[in-house]
Amino acid sequence: KNGNTVEAEIIAAYGTSVFLRNEQNVTFQAPISILIEEDITYIVEWSRTEQPKLRNRGLLSEAKSDLAPFLSKNLVIPQKGKKSLVKMDTSKMKEPQFYAFYFSGHWCAPCRRFTPTLVTFYNQMRKRGYDNFELIFVSSDMSSSKMRQYMKEVKMPWPAIQYTRTGNKVIQKYSGSGIPCLVVTDHIGNILLHSYKGGEYVGPRAVLKEFLPILEWSNKRQALAAQVSS
């Protein structure tokens, strides 16, 4: 990143990072996005051919997570003609590579100012074909009816955690000390970006700014994987 190069062995490629081990047997992590095109292509091919071999031999495994099972049972969406939110059918939903949890509430003025920006971002990403992430609303409203009113008023195009389950520890472990708070995780719940960094509030706009290149890299990686496979 600062102009230096290093020779190292790939031991894993996960999410937006590659994990390497050098000649001194030191393991370190590097963002895939900073690598040159030739190395990125090589990592994509390695991920397709070699990483599954390590996983099958038990030398590489992803941690099990309670996030996906929780979301599969507790997502709700507005439905036209319904006075209350309805449970979302996730049985056929493809697990996204990234989740973006939005902790917000209608009573919060900064939230109401930011939410239209988030709606625009989400809709633009979908138009660009970035379907490998899902944004999920975690309400801080005073009632489920206020939560529904907020979602309808700003036309949130994403699902929400069922109101009675927003305090569950599975989801609350990602929250910050205030709202609006945007948190991006990988598909098993590892935090990638947070509106709070080291106790300092950087806000959801800073998260969006960092999230965009991650989505662009992920999309690029999928295209490279398709090229390598063909």
C-alpha cells in the first residue's frame, strides 16, 4: 500500500481480505482491493480451486453463526393493504455476502435527515446490479405502529427486524450508543464497518463512503471469477 512489496503464501481469501504467511511464518491480512490486477486474478482462481481443498481437509473453516438463523425467522416487510408489517418469506432468499444493519427511529431528527440518503444509496446499488448485500432496519421507535409508519413514510425498500425482537442479543451486539447507526458485517456477522470507531462517532455517512468500494470490489471479484471459470 505504501509502495513496498512482499512475498508470501496465500492461506485464505475471505470476504474483502486475503490472509498471507511470509517466510518468517508471520501471518497477516491485506485488503484484496489494494493488490494489482494480476494478483487479484490469481487470488480469484486460488479461491475457486485451492481453498475448497483446504476446507474439505478440515484445515480451513468458517465460524458458525447464529445470525442467519435469527434473520430467517425475524424479518418483516410492509405489504400493501395491510395495517401491520408481515413476516418475510426468506425460504428462497439467497444469503447475501454483506449485511448492513441500520439502527434508527422516526423520533430521531438526525435519523430522518439521513434515511433518505440511505434509501437513495440502496436503490442506486440495486439498479447497478449489486444484489450481494441486504440492508436491515433495526427500529428504536416507541411501538410497532410507529416503526411501520416510519418505514412507510420514507419508503424503506428493505426488510426490518420484527419489533418485538429488536432487543435480542443476536442483533443488539452490533448496536452503538446512539442513532443513527449503520453497521456493515459479512454474512456470518463479522463487523467490517461501524458508525462508532474506538468509541468515537463517525456516523453512517462515513460507513456508506467506505462500503461503496467494498461493493464495487465484490462485484469485480464475481466478474473475474466468471472469467476464470470460463
